[in-house]
Amino acid sequence: MKILINGNMGYIGPIVAQHLRKRFPEAKLIGFDSGFFAGCLVNPTDFPERVLDEQHFGDVRKFPAELVEGVDVVVQLAAISNDSMGKAFEKPTDEINYRSTLNIAQAAKRAGVPRFVFASSCSVYGAGGEKPRSEDDPVNPLTAYAQSKIDSERELASVASDNFVVTCLRFATACGFSPRLRLDLVLNDFAASALATGKIVVLSDGTPWRPLIHVRDMARAIDWAATREATNGANYLVLNVGADAWNYPIRELAEAVCHEINDVDFSVNPEAPADKRSYRVDFARFRDLAPDHQPQETLASTVQELLSGLQQIGFSDPDFRESRYIRLRVLSDLRKNGKLSENLSWQS
């Protein structure tokens, strides 16, 4: 088996590569990445790409089609990966997240690649209301990031066929420890804030809902999609990926962190404007189609792992929101230093 992982040097990619290496020890694993976040390592002496057979660097907007020759699965992780980055870099978000995904899928299909796995997002539900959203419910993207995921899904539907099985995994909000940790994700932020500052400040009233998923459970779902037959869900499949038990109001996420660490001040802002990004998600279809690849992590163990991992690397930075653990800060610094153009292309 030969697997190409596009966008493998981010937060999720190292965990996916580790999982696939254990799951398919004889597989040839290939990474392709721009390298924007290559240096965002919690341990600079532990290079996670060592599990790969090949690592290629490049811009997905100029994807070398020869990379998909002989490939059995393309895993498309490459993206400008959250709402704040999408707002700051709207045009590159469209180009990287959507248009490049379609171009790579078309190249893969022409090359005879049988499977394409696309990392989509439950954020497409936006203002979802109280009813848990299923794949059959209308979407309501509120950000450029969410819109790019919907655009990709819709175009990938036209590429799928019995010989080119496409799986769009609408992941819940990622969380958990990773070799390239992100602290601009809600649970990770709360854990870091509690540890470094002794307080958690929720900027909303704490009532908006979010579904969460540990990065290891994301890798398990990608593993399933990488070997899925068209008879298990059709040749084109959009699937919510997570667990019903992991739908939480944001306040409860903060409280879960406070439960694991002593003397943390916790506050919400009852006067804050309503956060429209509130949605609960129904994961029944994922349970039915992938019973052996269901999430295994718990909220409590995830928080414990985050706190333990941060302590092991000596994390104590109260200004971590200005650090390399915040992806928008990394891109902004690269722009400021003349390394990246306005369109997020390497200058030199």
C-alpha cells in the first residue's frame, strides 16, 4: 500500500502518520507539505516525519501530479485551518482549502488512485440550533474556513466514481496533545491558560455548543476511510466524525479543565454578544458505518494528557497566544519577516 498525506506537517498530520505506520507497517508513506509549521515542535529533537518513507515540500496550489502515481490513498489534510486564519487570509484559504483539493483529487483520479480522504469539518453547521445536526441537515457556514470545506465537498461529489471512492470526514473540533501542538483550539487553550496563568476566561457566556474529537480518534477515522469500500456508504460519502458524548457547551469544557487542576479561577462573560457558532452534531451514521473505528478517548483523559504533556515540556508562558503554538501568529510572523507573500507563498 502507498499512502500520500498532503499537509502532514501540521497538528493532525504527525498523529495520522504515526497511526498509519503502526496500522500498515509495510506501507509506503509519503508526506507533502508547505512547511509553514514545520518548526512548531514541542520537542525539536523528535522529528515526527521519521516514520515516513518520503517527505516532499511544496505548495498544494502547484501540486506535482507525479506524486500521485502508483498511490493507493490520498489523505487531504492540507488547509488554512481555522476561522481566524481564514478571515486574515481569505483568498489563500479558498485557493488552498478548496481549489487545490479539487485539483489534487482530479489528478489522483486520472492517475488511477482508488481512494481519496478529505478532512472536512463540522464547523459547516455554523449556527446549528439545539437539534443535533446530521449529514442530511442544511449547512450554514459562517466563516471563510467553513465555506471552503463545503465548496470542496460539493466539487468532490462530481469527481467520485466506483473506481474513485471519496470520503469527506466532517471532523468535530480537534483537541489533544500532538508533536506540533496547537493552542488555538478551545480545549487546548483552556488547558494551557489554566496551567500558565491560573485562570480560564471564557469570552462568551459559555453556552455555545461544540463537538470535540481527540487527534488520535481522528487518525482512527482516517484509517477506516483509507480502506473503505464503496459498498460501505457509496462511492461518495460525507460523514460526521466524532461521538455524541463529546458534544459539550463551552462552559463544561472549561469546568473539565478546572476539575483536573487546583486553584484555577474560572469566569464567563454573561454580557457577551451571542456566539453564532454553536452546534451539536449527530454521529449515528459514523457509528453504523465504522463500528470498529469509534472514538476511544475521554474528555477527562484528554485534559490530563494535555496538562501532563505541557508540564513535561516545561510550559509556563502566560503569553502563549503570541507564541508558535498559535497558527495565525506563525503565519503573521512569517509575513512580517518577509518569508511569505500576502498570498502565503514562500518568498525565498
